[in-house]
Amino acid sequence: MSQASARYAIYYAPVPDRPLWDFGSALIGYDAATGKKLQPLVPQGQDPDRWMALTAEPRRYGFHATLKAPFYLSSDDTEAGLVEALQDFAAGHQRVALDGLKIRCIGSFIAMTPLQESPELNGLAANVVRHFDRFRAPLSEAERERRLKSPLTERQIAQLDEWGYPYVFGDFRFHMTLTGPVHNDDRTGLRDTLRHMAENAALANPVSIDRIVLFRQDDPKGHFKIIADARLQ
């Protein structure tokens, strides 16, 4: 793997081996801390093969919430410099307490989102976007065209061009994806099943956004894997 071929992303991810991490990683069938595939936790009523297909996209990225979307590293920077910047950023920013997470439908997919809107969390995400943008190589024309296939507002297109990702600042929504697109007829039932599973896993407790995590994807077909993390204050 060369640095030029790798993509990096800055996410929130729970500490491995804690209930939230175990639950999310088991559902998608992949542990981004170890880089190993897992026997998926298949919801009741779901065909195992269908569930594997339904979770293929979140499995590629690992269980996480996006703060700085995947990017190629600028030719002027290094992975070591990015890791150092991760530590420096975390040393100057406070963790964010959430009352908890709830499983919801977001468009056609299902994800975990905060119970209530958090200005502090939105501010943290905005600071991550700004602080680490100097490490991002400019979008290629192919990457930009791929993004433009989604219906974007004029503001989102402007943010794509300036920050490499359309869903930042006022368009940011913290979420931890559990599925790819789910057919409209099945969406509510699956959401309710996943909520019941989360309750059984005792995930109704408050959540602390207490670290930022650097993920790396070595090639476009590979899975993202955790390579560094830093504790917020």
C-alpha cells in the first residue's frame, strides 16, 4: 500500500469491546479495530444472505459516525503528520455528552442518531472539518461527478467544492449507519426490530463522544481500518 493510494477518514467510533462497539460491529459483520470480518448478528426475520447484502456498504466503512469524510492525503503531507494533528486537535477540544442514541430511519437507510440535537457535537464536527482540511487532496473530477449523482442543494454543491463533502456544517447530521438502502415496505419493521435488539443489548445509556479516530482504506475495494485514535478532554 502506498500513501497515495490510501484514503483516510476522521470518525467517531466507540472504544472497542464496549457494548455499543460490539453491537454495531456485529450487526455489520466487521470489526474495524482488528480489520477482521465477524459472523454477523442477523436480525430476526432476516435472511442471512440478504442481511449481508444489506450491510455491505456500512461494513466497508466500519461502525462509525463521520466527522471528516474519506479523503486522499495531500502530496505535501504524511500519515505521520496526520496522526500528530489528530493528537493535537484532541488535546484542545472537549468531549461531548449525549443522553443516548436512538435507531431511526434516515432516508432509505437505518442508523443510530442522538436522542436530541447537540450544538456542542455539531460544533465539534465543524471544527474537525476545518482543522483537517489542509491534509485533504483536492477532489478529482471523477469523485466530484460521483457526488453530484445525489440530489444536492446549491449550498451542498458549494460545500462539496470547498470542503470535499456536501454534508458539513448546517447539513451535518451525526449518525452511525447500520444498513444500506432498505425497501420502503420493510423499513419500519426492520427499524423496530433493531430497536428491540439495542434495548436487549443495554444500549439506552448516555454516550460520551470522547475520542476521534483515524481510519484508513488501503485500496478502493478494501475495508477501512482504525490506525490511530485520540482522547478528547
